[in-house]
Amino acid sequence: MKPSVCSPNCSVRRVADPGRGTAAHSRAERLDGAVEESDIDALLVTEMNNVEYLTGFSGSNGACLVGSGLRIFYTDFRYATRAAEEIAGWEVEIVPGEWLSGLAGLISSAVGDGSIGIEDDHVTVRTSRLLGENLSGGTSLTDAGGLVEFLRRSKDDDEVAAIAAASMLTDSIYSEVFDRGMVGRTEADVAGFVVSRMRELGAEPSFPPIIASGPNGALPHAEPGSRKISPGELVVMDMGSRVDRYCSDCTRTVATGTLPEEAAGIYDVTLRANERALEAIAAGKGASEIDAVARDLIEEAGYGEHFGHGLGHGVGLEVHEAPRLGPRSEDTLVEGDVVTVEPGIYLPGRHGVRIEDLVVVGAEGISRNLSSHPKNLTVVD
């Protein structure tokens, strides 16, 4: 039976714009509270994903100032019209002249004798220095990175809807790839089909797809090349779509016929590790604790040294964002996190397996698994 495929209209259904109106007001209010707890007078947000999250602005240059009731968005003259069209509930100011010196003058006027937090995990030393040199009066800068990223972790309904739409589109393309057939095609041909099909459906890849067959599957971030996919081997496929600015991420590993015993065995171990970790996920659990659930099972099966990456990561406006699920992570899962669960086993020169689901963290477990494509070992011609 031919797999069902979402129609273009279904796959790219637009949801309420996550950056405007009520959502944007709520996010700014939450950030206000975080700013107050951080003992700064205002936060200057310059990382563009964070700016977009707070305001809905989709241009390439902007910043916003939040704190003590301040809601100021800054951009240059190129984006004056776009800012007026995309941003609601913020005072918009056009930065005059050179960007950093002009921005410094405006934020000094807005804050006065106060402390402005900067996103030091994104701002370069040079940018911080130039901003500081151009501040006036008693305005000062202090490091305050990570505040917006923490707010971004707990996704609202519109954000989950956008990620779900991206995941549905990705799942539909998996079905199309398998129906089209893989044996005899090059990895690059399959990857090219994935990208072109996403664009035909009105989306963009959230990252370059990985198509890794046979021994290439042992390379976690293999780049699709000229190798032809052969019968009787594993093929690791990792891809994601971007819909309404939000990303998805999903990995499936398939067989192209009867597998060697070792290859079938590591698939079974990886699948059990994936399922065991999914059962353990819940708000309040440590990210390293969840990682250990999968890692311990893989180690007990004798493949611990062949699982060299973390179990997963957050997904949202970026395909890799907080939290990180790994053995050294200090993150704790919160309700509304959208995270991947992607254990893998990679045997150099032979084959590899990775199985990845994208899930929404709930108070007592997973509230929703956004990856619907089957995980049982599928044979693709």
C-alpha cells in the first residue's frame, strides 16, 4: 500500500504568528520578571532568534530593550517598513548613523543611570567594548546572557502547532522517499529529493539532511555523497523541516534487505534505548538522568563506547537549542520543553543506527510525540 502523504495545504498550514499580539506581550512580561530577579534595570536583546521570539521581527538587524516597563525595538532605516508591519506593542526606534554608537546613545537615553544586561553568550568582546565606550551618563553594561533562551524553552500552543506542522511534513517526506525506493540511488540523490520536496511543500530544511548508507552510517554527521545505496544494509536518515519559522528534527534508520546479524542487533538495542528514555521523560527530571537511562542500556549491551554524543537537545526557532540532554548536562526538564531523544550506535567501517523522536515534555511524562513515522525496522527496496 502506498503511504499517505500530507497535501501541501495541510503541511504548511499557518498558525497564529508566534511573535505578535498576546503572545509577544506575555513573553515581554515574563522577561520583565526575569530582568527584575537578575538585578539589572533592563536587558538589551541582540541575538536575532531571541529578538524574533520577543517581537516577531524577521529581518536581519535589530535589537530590543526590555525591563521596568520598557518595550523598545531598534533597527536601521532599511527595516523601518518591515518593523511597522511585523511588530505590535513595541516602541520602534530607527538607529541613526553607525549601528553600535547610535544604539548605545539610544539605550543610554532610555535607561539613564542604570545597568543594562547584555547577552554575553552571544555578544563578542569587541561589540561589548564598543557599546560600553559609546554609552553616556551613568549607564553601564553587565553580563546577563541566557534569560531569553530559558523563556524560549517552554513552548506555547502556537509554537507547538508550528513544530508539529514541520514534523508532519517531515514524516510525509519519509513516506515519499521510501515509496520512491532507495537501492541504487546515491545518498546525494536522496538528499536532493528531500530538499526539493520540502520546498515544493512550502517549507525549508531546518538543517542539511543526512543520508548515510552502509559504513557511512557510522559517521553521526555524515554528508550525503556519491555512494550508491546497496541491498542488505542500514541507511541512517536524519532530516527536519522549518514551518512558520519553527524547526523539526527526526531520524529514522531503515534496512534495504536482509541485514547481517550484527546490524539487526544494534538496531534492536538502539530502539529499546529510545523507548526506555521516552518512558523516563517528565518535567523536573535531570537531563543527564534521562541520558543515563538510554546510555546505561547501550553500555549493558556492550556498545557504550560507540554512543559518543548526547541523547538529545531542544528544538524551536533553532534546531539545536536548550535544554541539552547529555551526561554532563546540568539542565532540568521543564513543562513545555520540546526535545529530541536520539540514541545511536556507530560501528566504524561497518554500519550505524540512530533513532530520533521529537517530543513535548509534560508534567508527568511526554504530553505529545511529534514524530509519527513508525520505528519498527522497515525494509525499503
